[in-house]
Amino acid sequence: MTTDLNDILDDLSPQRQAKIAALAEKKIQETLASASTLSEFRKAMGKTQAEVARELGINQNAVSQLEQRSDTYVSTLRRFLKSLDLTLEMSVVNKNGVRIDLPNFLKTDTESPH
């Protein structure tokens, strides 16, 4: 008989389960903070290309190609990140370090313009 990880976790005390969950979340946040490619973001969120493909309604090969592109539409990038429960926000930073948000790029696909 094979032992499932969830069975092992279920046998632990609630305090131990909470500690493991907190450590796992911390590791996810650290991995996200150091991610610099779409595939690293996907992996940090614990998703496969096939899972992202299903959410986007495309095939796995298309996800692979998207992750390798150096140029893509903002709307495509936004949808990809949304499938990972992440949000794309865009801003411009001038030479003095002043950040200027681009509000028309902050809204999600489902929000209507103001």
C-alpha cells in the first residue's frame, strides 16, 4: 500500500500542520521574489504547463512557446499571470526614480473602464 503525503499531513497535530503550511508559503514567496521568467513564476506557483494550458484554453505546447518568447502582448501576459493567481501591474519609472502607474494597464480583463 502506498502512503499519500496528504495522509501523513492529516496525521500531524494542527499546530504542526500550521507550521508546515507557513513554511511552505514562505518558500513560495521567496521563490516568487527571485523569479525572473514566466516558467519560474509558474513553477513557484506549483503549476504545470498542462494545468496553465487548460486554464487558458490552449495546448501545452503553446504555453511552452509563450514562456520562451521575449516579446508578447500585455493581454496575453496578463492572462498567463492570472492563471497563476498573480496580477500584472505596469508603471513607468523616470530617470529620477519616480514611479508613475499606468492605470489603463492596472485593470483586469473583467473590469470595465472608469
